[in-house]
Amino acid sequence: MEAMREIELKGHIIDSFLLPKIFDKVMDMNGEFEILQFEIGRQKTDTSFARLMIKGKDKKHLENIISELHRLGAQLPEAEDVVVATAPKDRVVPKGFYSTTNHPTYVKIAGEWKRVQDQKMDSMIVIRGNVPSCVTLGHIRKGDRVVVGKSGVRIVPPERPRGHTIFEFMGGQVSSERPSQSLIKQIAEEIMEVKANGGKLVIVGGPAIIHTGGQQALAEMIRNGYVDALLAGNALAVHDIEYNLYGTSLGMDLNTVELAPEGHKHHIYAISEITRAGSIREAVEKGVLTGGIMYECIKNDVPYVLAGSIRDDGPLPDVITDSMAAQDMMREQLKDADIVLMMATMLHSIASGNCLPSDVRTICVDINPATVTKLMDRGSAQAIGVVTDVGTFLPWLAEELMALKKSRPEACICIKNENPIKK
């Protein structure tokens, strides 16, 4: 091994699995390591420190290893100021640009470490007015000062929580068992605690919420002030509105589980009626739409983003057909989210997950285990994966939230008061 360089690890590096990950990565890449200094915290709250010498076959091999270790949270002791280069034109990055992770990141500017704003994965760090922020490729503009290389960049991976939490740290566990009432009660308690402290809950949902009978439960959660934003596609809104207007979802009567006469036309009629009214809001104001998820969003001023796809019918006038514009609006609604509940929609859930920092608590619910696994693999440090029918999960969750609200009214100070709607 001809090339070598020191790295440092700080924090809860043992129980947060950082140290073994570093060892594994070095060995997987055919490098070598030597522990130069190791100070272990004696108590649960104490941090640890390690200084390692990393060795590679040559300079390029070592650089590749260091690059991977840096993304895991290793720090270079001789930290210099961050290096920037100018973007040559719109949506073009300088050679050697730094690609972000979803972990909290700091950059050193004029000797001062500054937190990177709007943290998300697969973005660039752009410094504007000495403020570093994550910027996606589509928003890079000619002349932007883009961070290149790793000098002056520090990643701080999330650490295992000191207390008990149902959000398994780095566990990536997915249960294929039917969720017990105790698990859903714990999820309800987490949501209640976040809302009682003025936190933000974002729902990411698919049309199966309607097909499986979860519509009324989600509408109730919105009406009772638990939901701060809804991210979905054309389908969820269309079938929610279809159910309110015709009592069907995709033409199926949800009470008899039989196809209604001419039911295959109902979703087209639903789109047409909303378009005739002008928008979902205008349909509510004109009395065309009288209940359901979208109705409660309008009545309770809950913002929603309906992102279109290539297979949409219609779509509804509220649907954003420009995918880049939809991304921007989703990112705006996901800012400062404390909990994101993703249900029965792989594409919208993955898109939302890519916009989130790694420390946001995430709940993934889907009937397909592969979908839940894919969502959890995006790198969240605190996530629960539940393999179940969303039509079972949602009513149970709404029931637990209502029970908690009755038993602990003092915990509901920051939750909007119930707003009964005249049907």
C-alpha cells in the first residue's frame, strides 16, 4: 500500500454502526486501515473518537476509498475551506462537483462551518451570498458557485436516539406480519406528540386508499387537524371525488364489491364535473363536491400537490402536468416535515423520500413487501415499514388518534380544533 491518509470519526460511532461500516467499506474496496487513536465513551450519553490511517494501493485507489468513507461520515482532520467552481451554463455542473447525501452537511467558508440548507440527496451545494444550500440539477444557473471535491465538506450522519423509539435506527426492518394494534397505537402516539409540539405531518398517498376503504379515515384525520400537507397523483383525487359523487371507485361499488352499471365511466364523469366547476375548490364552493379527502383539504386549508403522470385520464384541472414544477412544489411542502406517512404509492413515495433529510421520521405502508423495502432503502435513519392493506391500517390509526385525543386533551393544544362540516 503506497498511499495513505488519516481520517477522524466523532460521535456515537459504535452504537450508530459508523465504525464497523468504515471497517467494512475499507476492506470491501481492498484497502487497509490502522487505528491510531481510539477513545470510547464510558456512558450512554458519552461520545467516542477514533483516528485511523487509511491505506490504498496508489493515490487514485486511496482517493476512491476516502470518497466513500466521507459519505459515511468520516472527517479529514486537515479541513480546509470549501472549494467552488463556476457553473458554465444553466443546468450544467463543473467537473468534479460534490454530490450530496441526505445526511446533515456542513461546509467551511472563510474558516467558519456553515450548515447546508434544504438538505437532500443527489444534489449540488451552491453558495449564494455565503449561504450554502442543496440545489438540484434543473435549478443550476450559469455563474452559480458550485462546491467541487470534498475539501471543507463535513457530513454528520444521524446517531442512534438515546431514548426508546419505534422508529428503528438504520434497521431497515420490514414486517410482513399483519400490524398489531399496539404498533399502530405507538405510531398514533408519535403523531400526537409531534402535533402537540407544533410539528408537521405530511401524507403521501395512492388511489388504493380509496379502493380499500380508507377514504373516510384519512378525511377524518385531515378534518381533525393532524395532516399538514397531502402529496398524491391524479388517481387518488379522481377516485376520491368519484366515490363522493357516485359511491364507486374505478366503477366498483365499495359496499357490494360489484361493478356498478356503467361504472367504468364514473371516473371520467368525475373529472368532467370538476373541470366544469373550474377546480376542486370551486367544486366545493359550488356544492358539487360535498365530502371526502379533497373536500376536507379545501375546507381545512390543507395544501396539496397533485403531480401528474403519463397515464393520467383528464387530468383534473388541479393536477400539475409539468413534472419539474411538481417536484418543486413537493419539496416546498416537505420542508420542515417531522413525520411523513407514505401509503400505497411507490413512485410518489420514492420521489418524496428523495427530497427528505435522513433524520425525518418516515412510515411506509404498502401491501407489497418489495415496495416497502425499496422505500426504506432510500437511506432514512428513522423509518418503519408496515406490510398491510392500507384500508386496514388507516381506520385503525384514525381510531387510535381519536382515543388519544379523548384521553389526553392537554396534549392537543397545537392541533387544530375539530371543524364540523355541514354535509
